Amino acid sequence: SDEIMGLFGSKKNPEDLKHDAMSMMEKNQPKAAISLFNKILKQNESDEEVLLNKGLALNQIKKYSDAITCFDKLIEIDPKNAQALNNRGISMAENGNIQEASECYDKAIEADPRYAASYFNKGVLLDKLQEHENALTALEKAIAVDSRKPNAMVYKGIVLGKLKRHEEALNCFQNICKKYPNNQDAFFQKGVQLAELGRHEKAIAVFDEILKKYKDNVNVIYAKSRSCAALDKIPESIELLKQAITKNPKIIRNWAKDEPIFTKLHNNDKFRSLVKL
């Protein structure tokens, strides 16, 4: 019967397959989605929606070169497809092809100046290249084009922090926290900037608030340890550092060795044995 045939997929029309594939994407099952996208592309190799989503799914499972092939097919059909250009840029960047990634983002911006993701990704790329001022410009454009999503605002605050513009960064994170009270990244970064400004009591209050919900977050434990050291709460600082090192030995030890706040503990035996100084 048709029903039995349907179970084996041979009777499903492309629209049903597409619906199933998109549902797999929503359930975060990109591999299952890709096999369905392939079935649809066998019937119609130039389905733009399917090519785009197959490329996105391939990016998700880190098959960047295959994703690029997908986006290239789509760009051949529609050279002004900003989403395809932008996501091709992501694949390129992940493959370490920075120059081409940057060109993809520029082409995407040219194709659709109202598509915020291209400005955001360009900002992230420039930040990684240590071009912080240019990164800020790109991120500000992303915010101007789409002020509803907080990701560009959060990144802008992080870049301001790297530029040692800590008051501006703090201000940025405080605004995000007002607008998006559940944004944990912004709340944590607010604590980090308070610490950078030497307001360690306030920073600790922020970190404690986060630790109520996420008691195992290694970044927050480490940040609190730093602020405790700055306030000369040495036993508490060392206890927290120990917790952080247990969770992520290699990275936390490296951070602690290079951390100026911990310099005062370099003669402390417990600190030395924890960090392996």
C-alpha cells in the first residue's frame, strides 16, 4: 500500500522530504537532514532553499569544504544570495582561509546591506586578526542594522574590553543586561569589566549570582578567584583556583601563571604547587 511505500521514503514528494529535513535541523540532527537534502537534490539539483540548508548542516558537522561546494552551487544560481555568501565566509574562516572569508563577508554586505550577520561575522574575523578598531566598526554596523539580537552588542563589549576601554565596555554590558536580563554572557562580562576597573566587591557579587545557577562554570570560578586575590582574601582565592584547576588543569594553570593579580601569590606554597610554578 501507499502507506507502506511511504515508510521507505520512495513515495514521499520533495515538499514532504523538505519538511522532514527542516524538522531534523530544528531537532539539531544535521546528519539526518543532510541525507534527506541529498534525496531532494537528486530530483532537483538547483533547489536554492535545499542547497542553502544543506550547506548550513554541513557547517554544523564541521564538513567545511563540502559546505563550500554547496554554497558555490547556490551562488552560481544566485550570485547575490547574501546568506550563501555569508555562510561560505564562515566555512572559509573555519578552514583557515581568512582572506577569502573576509571577501565573502564583503560580497554578502554588498548583496544585502540590511543583512546583519555579515557585518557581525566580519567583526569577529577582524577581532581575531587583532584589528580591534575595524572590528568595532563592523559590529556597530551589525547593531545598527539589527538591534534586536544581543550577540553583536556582547561582542562589541568584549572588543572594547580588549582595547582597555573598560568603562565603555561596562556600560555596554549594563545596557545589554537591562534589555536582556537572561543574557548570561553579558552578565558575566559585566563582572569581568568591574574587576578590570578594580571594583572587585561588585564583580564578586555578579559572579556569585551566576554561580547560584551554574556552580560548575570554570570561567566564573576562575574570575571570582582573581577578584578574591585582589581583595587579599587569599585562602578563598586559592580554594576557588583549586576548583577551577580540577575542572580544566591546563588552561587555568596557564592563565594563573600569566595573571598580574596573582603575582602577589608567587611566594605562596599552596599557589605554587597548584599552578606548578
